[in-house]
Amino acid sequence: MSTPALARHVLRADQGAFSGTGKLVLLILRFSRRSLICWTGLALGITWYTVSALEVVFADPEALRARAAVIGLPAAAMLSGPGYGLEDYSVPAMMANELLGAYAVFLAILCLRQGIVHTRAAEEAGRADLIGALPVARLAPLTAALIVVLCSALAVCLAVCTALLLSGFDPAGALLCVSGLFGVGLVFGAVGVFCAQLSSSTRTAFSLSVLVLAFGYLLRAAGDASELGGSLLSWLSPFGWAQQTRVFVQARAWPLLLYPVLILPLLSAAYLLQSRREIGAGLLPTRLGRDRARTMDRTLLGVSLRLERTRMITWLVALFIAAAMNGSLARPVAEALRDVPALQPLLGVQGDAALEELVLATLAVFLALTAMAAGLYAVQSPHRLRQDEALGRGGLLLAGPVTRYWLLGTQLLVCAAGCVLLCAAAGAGLGLGAQPVFEQPVLGLCVLASLAFVPLLWCWLALAFLAYGLRHGGLLVWLGIVACIVVGIYGALLNIPQQLIDLEPFTALDVLAVARGQGQGWVLVGYLLAAVLLAAAAMAAFRRRNVGS
């Protein structure tokens, strides 16, 4: 290489600590353009359809008053928002009060993922070393990742704002609404890049970030459920700050000033760690392994169990806590619905039902919600195999005395056991939280009812592994589980046809009847057979395709 050509590949000292950031931003945007377009289009389409459906469903003022009575319940506040503007409820207030929190979680996951994928995941995959060999400054990758996070959050917020304006919402209110969303996105983007500095593992960094997100959401949920309009706990969560703007009702912008107070320390710490640590290392020390592996750890099944352990424990703790909180709210919800018989059909109860029957119906709804969360765990399960294959570890395992059936089967078995444990933990938490309402023990009933979802979860698990075996269709599986969750939770609210709502599997299954032996056992047998067939198809597909190419 000639001297002038070599000079172009040398980073001069006067180029600053952020040299090469612009080119890295363009590279990352090109790398993630498809996912960003999908997220933005999804935000635009869902917002426009949601507003249109709400205007049709709640055209009658009486329907709005009935909806306001539901949102005033503690359980509804946990799932939606603080419940402001209920005296004169309107579609714009409903949009901001009930759905702003869901949109905030949607954007937080996007920004959190972008922040980790383009920092820690790039280092773990070796891309950071290749970039470091080019004339790129040390802080440029982190800065480029943050700019991409900002662009992603801005694109989604502009899509939501456009849909609101096209639906005839007040421009000032729409701008304030998406400003709160933008703040949430930047906060969790900063959380993602900060956690990426802590661990040398992408999986650990993502788990830490998700724990922060879940903790923030639980703080908001507990604060909004404890007091109408939110309490002190609501102000400790970034999700609460967006909803405390009270957009479309009593608009106030000053809660948005809290976002820079949290963002700036997180970014300062991330930049400080990035400038001082070695590429590929993290602040948290890597725990040394044992001198000799346990007998179980010398097998592929033991290794799969060990690698899956952290994710499984995280999901177990999160679901148990969430279920216990929901169970403690079963009695207040039932008492409120007992006073409003017209709202009892929301739980599938007709007429003036007894309090205990209402509580059981409420528990069935909460069990369906926890099963939906466990479904996300099931669909996410093939990720480790996909990552190992991309890094070449899957090919190394197959070079030894390991068959493809056993390589896929061990992960499938471990994750299937994880689904069972998640359902048992959710049922136990719900039963313990609701026990003070009943004279007779309900822990066993809740656990058995929750375990009735296991065959359905195995179907989602096997379907996800089938997509991995085919190497295509993973996005379709994710879209399927998300569609089921949206239809199950918001089906009536979004004016979705009743035929589609009846097809949604989580809410269609009467798990309490199954636990009592009163029917629908054939449905579980059908789900079990479908799971076996899908698992066999996944193994056959994985056996036929090339690995690592």
C-alpha cells in the first residue's frame, strides 16, 4: 500500500474522540433499516386502526361512562394508566390514559434492543474489532449507536403523531403525547447502552436491561393501582412521567423535564466506562468456572440447562411477583364489579353473581395474562441456538459425537420444562395473593389451572423451533403471539370481530373448568398432539438443512 493510501487509514490525533461516527451511523442504519421500517409502519398502522376502532366502539356516551368505570378499578390501572379524566371520558383521553403505557413499553423495548445490539452484541460477535482497525475513534461506536436509538425513537414517535393528527386529534396534545413517548425511548436506550458496558455477555446485558424495564413498569403499575391518578411510586418510573403529562385532559409538560435528569447520568457513566474498559470486557467481573465440571455439566443436556438457567430464573421471579400482585387485587376488582352488574359480562359472568364467583372469574383473566407472558418466553427460546450457530459453536458441537436431533432436542426439553415451571410459579403467586379472599385454600386450584396452559405453551415453543429448523418464519411466529396477546387483551376495545376473539387461544381456554375436571380436557389433548407433531417437524427440518451457512 502506498504512503498516501496508508495515511488515509490512520486516525490522526486531531480528529477528536468521535471521528468516524457519521459513517458508522449510516452503516448501522443500513444494517437495521428493515426492522426500523417494520417498527415504524407497525406503530403507524396500529395507532390509526386503534383510534378508528375506539371512535366506532365508544360513539355512545353511555359506553364511555361504562369504560371509565372499568378504568377506575385498581387492576385496570395496573394494566393501563393512572385513570385521569374519568369524569368526562373521551376517546383522546382513553387513547392517552389506557394505551400510552403500552406504546411506551413498545418503544422502550425497541430502543433498549437497538442500544445493546449495536454495542455489546457487536463486540461479542467481533464486529467491534474490525471497526477498531479502521480510522474510527474509541467513542464513535457508542455515539453512533445512541444516534441510531434517537433516530429510531424519533421515527416511531413521528409515525404515532401522524396517525393521531390524521384522526383529528388536537395537534398540541398529539405533540405532547409523543414527546412523553420520545422521553421513554431515550431513557431505555440509555439504559441499554449502560448495561452493555457492565457485562461482557449480550444475554446478561439484555437481561439486566429488561429487569430495569420490568421494575419501572411494576413501579408505575403499583403506584397507579394504589391511588387514582397515581401516587409517589408512579413518579419513580419513567413510564409514569409520560402518563403524568395528563395529555388531552389537563395537559402539563413539566413532567418531561425529569427525563434529562435520568438520561444524562446514564450516558455519562456509559461514556466513562467505554473510554476506560477494554473492548470485549465489561465492568462486572466474569465468574470463573469450577476446576472440574460436574457430571451433569459434561452432558449436552446439562450444558443447555446451565446456559438457560439465568433466563429461566429471571422469568420465574418476574412472573411470580406479577401474579402475586394481581392476585392481591382480585378482591377489589370483584367488589367493584359486584356493584356494577352491567360490567360483569367482561369477566364472562352473567347476572348478579356472588363475590366468590367474581373473584374466581377475575383470577381466570389474570391467569390468561400470565400465560401470555409465558408464551413470550416460549417463542424466545430458540434464540440461543440461533446465536450459537451464527458464532460457529453449533458446528463445533456437531463435529463431535452429537446428533442434530439431540442438539435441538436438549434445548427443546429444557425450555419445555421451563414452561411448566413458569406456569406453576404464576399459579402459586396468584393463589397466594388471592388466598385472603377465600375461606378454603385456592393455591392448588390456581396452580392446576395455570398448568392447564402448558400444552398451549408447548405448541408455541414447538412452532418457534420449527421456524428455527426451517430457518424462516421466526418473524411470523412473533407476529402470531403478539397478535394473540393484542386480541386477548384489547379485542373488545379495538372492535375486533367476535369470531376472531373466540379463536384467540389464551382467553378461549377455560382453565378453571379444566382444573375442576368439568370439561375441555380434549382441548388440552389436541394442543399436546399438535405440540408433538410440530416438535417432530422441527427436528426433521433441522436435520435436513445446512448448519452455519
